[in-house]
Amino acid sequence: MKKKEQRLTSEQVGSIVKMLGLTTDREFNCAECLQHVSEFAECQLANKPVGEVIVSVEQHLALCPECREEYEALMKILKSE
Amino acid sequence: MSQNEINWPAALRATDSGEQAAAVHALREQLQSGLRIALNGRSDVSEAHLEDFAQESLVRVLDRLDQFQGRSKFTTWAQAIALNVAFTELRRKRWQDVSLDELMAEGERLAGPAMMADDVLGADEERTRLVAALRNAIEKELTPKQRAAILGELRELPFDQIVALLGTSRSAGYKLLHDARRALKRRLHEAGITAADIQNAFD
């Protein structure tokens, strides 16, 4: 990390706010998201309604950029099949 | 038989060593093919990397076979694991030079006035008030490790890298961050400020 990057930008303050807005008492962690993301991806691809469990996947993907990156890569593979 | 029709868990557990070896080979090929599509165009990924990722992913999938619940296609489930393996390694390489001291020092500054760039506040009094409340909550509610972890997330450090730097486990690191977010939300709520108030001020 370089010194000149040490101040927060509007976008980063916005990220904190977004994180707080999405925070709930019970959330999936990354391992739980990984366990269910394949089901979520297939539902999204088929435009099928998502159940209660995979709503938690959607919430985690909104909060976690790493899991979102992996989900988007998974969708890229599924769409190529 | 097409690959979609294979009963993968059964084939991978087959007692017939020939059948099992064929399934292992086919799955490794499929994972590598998927990774090639997903990582296409990245300058930091070679064919040798794809082979390594596919092999490591295969081991991980075989270790977790009992966790497959059949709620998606087996190959989709396995591919999600392979992507996790590959991206985790790529992120680790990208951020391996960040030190704990650096992260902790920056985390401490998160509560300080110098941390917010001028363009965050501008001349807007409402923005200034809300950011002051947010900064106060960060200072009063969070531990140094929680500040460092949030800072790490804002800097887009991989979560694995953050927990490694903090010397904690993934689950403990996740709880650390979750508790931090809940504490900030509660503190702002007590001050009569909702996340929507701040969001609106910065839209």
C-alpha cells in the first residue's frame, strides 16, 4: 500500500455505508456461501426463484467482493456451456 | 454417456480402480477447461498454472465429496470449489508483500481526521456531520484489529490475506468483521443515524 492511497475516497466511505446497510445479525460466511453458490448460480441462470437459504448467498455476494468475483467467474463458465 | 449423465460421486468413489481413475481424469479435465474459460485473458495465469489449479482443486473436491448435497449439478459444485482454489492463490500472490505493521498502522488512522479525503466531505455540512459520526463510531466501538480488518477490506485485500496478517482463523476473522459492522451500525443507530441517511448524503 502506498502512502498516497491512505485517505479514504467517497467510494470507500460509500463501501462502509453499504456494508453497514447490508449487515444483519445472521449472515453466511465465505465457506457457507461456497457450499451453496452453485445452487444459486443455476437458479439465476434458469431464472428460477431462490429459496431462503440461497437468499443468504445473494446477501453474502453483495458484501464480499471475493466471493462475488468467484460467482461471476462461475456464471461465465455456466453461460459458455 | 455425456458428462452431465455421469453419477460423479458414485464414479469417484468406485471400487473398480479403472472406473474411478477414468472419473478422476474426466473431472480434472473438466475443471481445467472451466478454469481456462474463467481466467482467459489474465496475464498472470499460464497453462501450467491452470494444470496446478485443476490438480489442487481435484484433491479438494475429493476431500469434500461427502459435503455434496445434490442441490446443483455436481460439476457446478466442483467448479465453484476450483474457482475458489484458483482465485485464492492468485490473490495471495498479488498481495503477499503487504505487512501486518502496515495494515495495523493504516487501521489506526481510520479513526483519525486525516483518513477522509477532501472530496469525501467537500463543503457539505451534512456530509461532514455524518462522516464525523462514522469516524467517532469507528474510534469508540472498534478494536485495533477490527479497524485493520475493515481497512484491509476497503483496500480490497483478500480476506485470506487479512486473516493471515492478523494471525487468526478464517471463521474468527469473519466474526471479527461481522461484530465490527454490527457495532458500527448499532452506534450510528443510537445516534439517530441510519445507513440510508449516510448513503443519501453521498449519492
